[in-house]
Amino acid sequence: MEDLAQFSCLLSAFGIGVWYWDSLENQIHWDKGMVTLFGVEAESIVHSHDSWLQILHPDDRHRCGEEYSNFLQGNAAWETRFRLVKSDGTTRYIWATGRVLKSKDGRPQTICVLNFDVTRTAELEAQSIATSTKVAHLLEAIGVGIWESDLVRHQLHLDDTMYKLYGLKREDCPDGFEANKKAIHAEDRDQILNGTMQRLIAGDNRFDGEFRVIHPDGQIRSLATKMLTERNELGTPLRMSGANYDITELRTAEHQLRQIMAAIHKAAIVVKTDKHGLIIEANDKFCELSGYDRHEVIGKTHRLVNSGRHPAKFFKGLWSQISAGKTWTGEICNRSKNGSEYWVQTVITPL
């Protein structure tokens, strides 16, 4: 026991408290480190298990009591964290680890338990959990689902928003892989699942994707996903995580816009120029009316079709207006390649 006492003095210098139970004396001994950690007067300590429990936070007493009982029976090593309420009313978090030394006949002979103050660690954990909770609520509010895949254990976890995006209920399909199989459109499944594995093998650590899902009611939705991969020092992929969000309305709007633009291109002249007035795009209608092939107009200005009917101040005013960021509307007379004139009702919008 002399060696143990010397050892406890050394640990006390590092802010570690030690208590031990000697079967010969049938008494619990606290060292100076324990007195400091628990904030009690040395002479007030009653060397018993019950007195130790009374110092603990009321919400932790029952659990710690059961853990200690299992510890004494040799059912498990003792490693636990608990709160204690000091005499000044402050609460501290203590991490304890203990071992039982038994006699040859299997009876407990000596118990030694080390105690560390881990309050700062507990506070940082609480802050981290609070931040994670806020982030999770924010992502849920904007409809972003989070998933994480353990590639070593072959496990896939989907958060609640992912299930909403899939149109599934967790209780009906708790396995993440099965949820993927049920939800992802059959035509996209190979691309998003096997394609992901191929990119992993190729060494990609970050990539984006897009796929469709089918809800149980037959509704088809489009989802975008962003994925990150974590690897070990040998480059072996260990984990993947990602965020998914619904882009159905965006893709619908893009489709409608393409339809509108297709109708405009059939009915009207559409020409795009750079800021210097050089033509960079011209649709079929422009080529049809002007008589020029597309390769003849790209890189040229509208002087190519200038009829000469409008004075210089006409175009000066036009350029002055669109240079100010305003839309110009009016009628312009152009001349085609064969020399004939044609009038166009024109709208020029600066981008």
C-alpha cells in the first residue's frame, strides 16, 4: 500500500484523484487529489461508498450505483462519467476508471479508482451537440437531407429529411441500403450507386450527382447530391457522407424555359452579341431573313445588315440606352444579303 500511496501523490500533482479500498481494513481511502477534485474538507469525508454517492449529482447516483455494483462483482471494468455538486454549488464532470485486484480464491482484495476532472471536455461536447442540433434543424428547415455511409462496416444511415425526400417512413424501411433501392429510380440506380463506387476506386474524394426518386404514390422527384469521402493514410476509403436536396421545381422551370425559348426561336429573330456588338449567336430565323449563313455572321457586327436608312444619331441613341443598362425597343430596317430590305420590330436587352 506504500507504493500505491506514493503513486497517488504523483497523480495528485497532475490533478488526478485516487481512492482505493483495502480488504484488510475494509475501508475506502481518499488521497489529496480526491479531496481537491470533490471540493470537500478532508476531515468531513466518511470513507464509504454511500458517502461518495451522496456527493454525486442526484440524476447520476442510481446509474453510478448500479455500475459500481457490477464492478464489485467482477462483471465489468469500471469506466464512467458523472457529475458532482461541490459545496459552493458548482457542478463538475468527473471521469473515473477502476480495476479490482482479486485474491487467488477470486475475492476482491484491493480496488483502485482514478478520477479526472473533464468538465471542460463535457462543456465543449455540449456546445458541439448544440451546434450540431442547430445545423440539423436548419438543414431540415431548408429541406436538405444528410446521409453517412460506413464503408468498412457496410452501414448506411439516412436522417429524417432523407426519408422525407424519398417519400418513405423510417419504420417501414429502417435499412438505409434498402431505402435507396426502393426510392431511387431504376434507370438512375446504376449511375448513382455503381458510378459512385467506380469514382471511389478512381480516387475521387468529392463529387456531385443528380438522380430521380419514385415515391410510393408514383410521384417522381429529382434530387441533387454532394458527396465527400474520408480515406486512411493508405488511400483506402473509410466513410462517405453527403447532402441531398430536391431540385424538381428547378428542373421543371428549366424545361418550361427551354420550351418557351424554342417557341421564340421559331417565331422571332434571336441574336446575341458581346459588349462590343460582335455577334456570338444567331438563330435560324435571323439566317433565313438576312440570307447569311451562320458562319458568315459570327464575329461580325450588325453593320453587316445595315440598310443605311437610319442616321448615325439613331444608333448612337440606341447604344447610349443599352449601355446604361436599359432595354431599347423600336423598329429597324435591315438589308439582306441579296440587297432587299426588311423591317423588324426590335427589343435589345443588355445582360
